[in-house]
Amino acid sequence: MNPAPAMPTSGLAYVLAAYGMTFVILGGYILSIALRRRAQDREQDALESPRDGADRSAERDAVARDGGSDG
């Protein structure tokens, strides 16, 4: 037989633990949705504007010559 605990756990501790776990699970779910949308957006961008290595290296060279300014 287990001895009785010296101080019984209050109901408030269980409520706070339940709220904490709810927020952890909900936060993970929201984060997974955000990451999934981000991956889909990247995939869609890659499909819409395919670039090969030569285009990207030419663009990098142009930016380097320009000094990186937008104007």
C-alpha cells in the first residue's frame, strides 16, 4: 500500500497543468500549419519562376557590380 502524500495535490494544480498542455498542443498545431503554408508558398514560387544556376550567378554578379543598391 502506498502511503498518503504529505500534501495532497490541489485541483488548481491539475487545472493549470491542463491549460498548459492545451496551449503547448495548440501552439504546436499552429506552428505546424504556419510551416506547412511557408513550404507550400516556397514550392509555388519555385514553380512560378524557375531559375537555373546561370541566371542566379548572373544576377549575383550584377548585384555585386552595382554595389547592392536598389536604385
